Amino acid sequence: MKQYPMYIMNRAPYLTFQSAIHHPKSDESPPVTRHVFDNGLTLLIQENHFNETIAIGGRLKAGSMYDPADLCGCSNFVANMLTKGTTNRTWEEIAGATESVGASLGVWGNTETVSIEGRLLSKDFDCVLDVLNEILRQPTFPEDEIEKHRIQVYSWLKSSEDDPQHVASLLLQGMIYPPEHPYHHPVQGTEMSIGSIHRKALMDFHARYYRPDSLILAVVGDVNTQEIIKKIEAEMGDWHVAAEEIPFKVPVVEYGEKQTAVKPMMDKSQVNIELGHKGIARANPDFYSFNLMNIILGGSAGLARLFGRVRDVQGLAYSVWSSFSPSIGEGPFYASAGVSPENVDKAIASILHEIELIKSEGVTAQELADAQNFVVGNFALTLETNRGLVSLLLFEELYDLGLDHPARHESIYRDITREQVNAAAQKYLHPDKFCIAIAGPYQSEK
């Protein structure tokens, strides 16, 4: 499920262990430290003294998958309200505390987690940590700010209704996942559900799901590891765990029947089409093989068959690609394209044909080698910035990949064979079950 975040400005015993993850350009980089506090909060730290900056990131297991059935969008509403006032600060004081030192701090909701992102100078860590601790633990959800944000969400929803790509994405999401599944509903909610969200619902959601044992924090940059541990212990060590454990699990979903949904938007010049069905979870052992297959099919413009054939050779699309969203649950696999109205049916047929080909005939040795080089190169670039390292550390912790995953990353992909990639395509691609969503200046003949 694709996310459309709204940015604002986003139990284990005590243990500490280290794993040697080295920056690709230096064998002298200090190891990553993983520290779990007594209250279950997990902290990941990577020292990088190249310059006097710090990146902070977080993932809190409090995403829209936990929304009450009648309050779709509640999680995202809570996340966006955190910076609107705390017990000790108004929203102006929150913004002033960070912006006065040139720092940024954002929080937004996703399907499975709430994301936190901050950038700052190392000398301002104490200030930003103090603000972060307050907004996570002591938001007050002022009534006037709730109404202001409600209007903002209404405006965003109305704007999104005028975006064919967004409309097609929601149509596809709704067809792939049944109404009771957490991936069926948009993270931001609907106009009806947002209108039903009140202050008590926000406070109840926060009290239930904002807890230290659901929080992963990562700090990368010009820091001293032990000092950071002490400071976070001092700020958040007294944040107590609720008695009831909250499961972090998404139900499996069956492949549905092939469906087509059309949303005519006759004032637009381009039609957006999306084709797809359920994909795989990140924990699926075939993830790496499936990822390489997707890159070859449509995940990279320079390598992808869809881009080269549907767009360049046949001239049926302005843009075309494929993607998948492996998460805790089985996120969708989909192909997307922007096309002229007269090419809709031809483009859909061409995309499905390419998917059939990769499923039946597989990939070539050269395609596999190119995709492996692409993945390895992109991953190395991720490690070049503090922000990229933070995202990587959070991802590895959230999906239990292990702190040695970066060291293993290249060999994992280099060891994958054509047979494995082809087997993944045959196992997980089902063109006969693809749902099709169409939004734009197009009307079905049926």
C-alpha cells in the first residue's frame, strides 16, 4: 500500500551488544550499537564524526493498521497532532525550540508505523531530544488545533480526489484487500471518518499505542555512543510499559478475483492505470529473488522491460513501472502507467503481456547481472549519508534483519541465481488475477 504522508513543518531484558558495520569507504568506522532499555525502547547508534551533524529517526508501531474500525485515519491524525501542543509547550514553542537552532523534527503516519525524522547539529541534541520526548509522551490535543488539522485533512483529501494517480492507487488497494483488512483503508482516512474523530479518540489511541516497547530510535552522526545512551535513559527511562502487549501482525490475504474499476475524470489529459494483486511480506525468504525480478520487469527505468518496451518501443505510455511493498504483511505488487486515453486498453494488454513473458520465459543472465549491480550500487549510496544510515538501521530492526545485514547485503544478491528469480516470478505473479484500476479521461465500453 502506497503511502501519501502529510509532513508537519514526522519487552526485552536490558542489553547492549555491538556488530561491526563499516562504512564502505572506511574500515575504521565504529560499530553500530544496539541498546534495549529496561522499558523495551530500542536504540541504535552509529557514530560518524565526518561533520558536526546528527540524524535522528524513529519507527513507532502505532500505524493505521490499529485504527478503530469506524475511525479510519485516527493514527495519522494523532501523529500529525503531536507537534500541536504538549503539557509544557504550545505549537509555537515547539516549532521555535527546533527552528531557532536550525533543526527540523517531523512526525507522520504510515500503515504499520509512525515515522519520526530529525536533523540537527550535534550541539543541539539535548534540545531536540527534549522536544521529541515531550511530543511523544505529553501531547495535549488542543481542541482548536484539532479543528484546524481536520480542515487541513479535508483540503488534502479533496486535492487527492483530483489526482488520477492517487485515485487509481486507492481503487486498486480497495480491490486487492477486503474491507476488514488493514491495507484496505487509506492512511489519511476518508472525509466521513475524519469528521468522526474527536479529542477523546485521539487521546485513547495515544494512551494505548504510544509506548516505549513499540518504539525504535536510531541516532547517526557526530555523537558519543555512551553519552547518547545516558541522555535517552534520563529523558525516556521513566516511560513505563503498558500491561497489555500489542501484537505487531497483519493477517494474510488470499488472491482475489480479477476486477476492473474505472473512475472517469474527463477534465484530465492523462489516464493513470494500475494493475496488481497481493505481493509478499518482507520476511518471505523469496524477497531478494522477487526484488531482482521486479527490477528487471519495471523497477528501474534504465533496465526495465516495461519502460523499454511499453514506453520506448511501442510508445503506449508516458511513464510505466512496477513495484511492490513488502511489509509486515503482504503488501501489493503492482504495475503503473500514465497513458493517453486512446492507448489505455493497448497499454494494459502490453503490460500484462510483459508480465506473462517474465513469468513463462524468465530473465536472461545479462538482465540478472545488471539488476544485481543496480541493487548493490544503490545500497552503497544509501550508506553515504547520516539520514540514509538512519533509515537503514530502522528498517533492519523493524524487520529483524540483523545488524550484520549491510555486510551480507552484496553477497546475498550476488548469490541469487536465474533459477531462483524465475521461480519467484512463476510463484508470485498471477496475471489472470490482476485487478485493474483506471482513473482519468476514459470510459469503459462495457
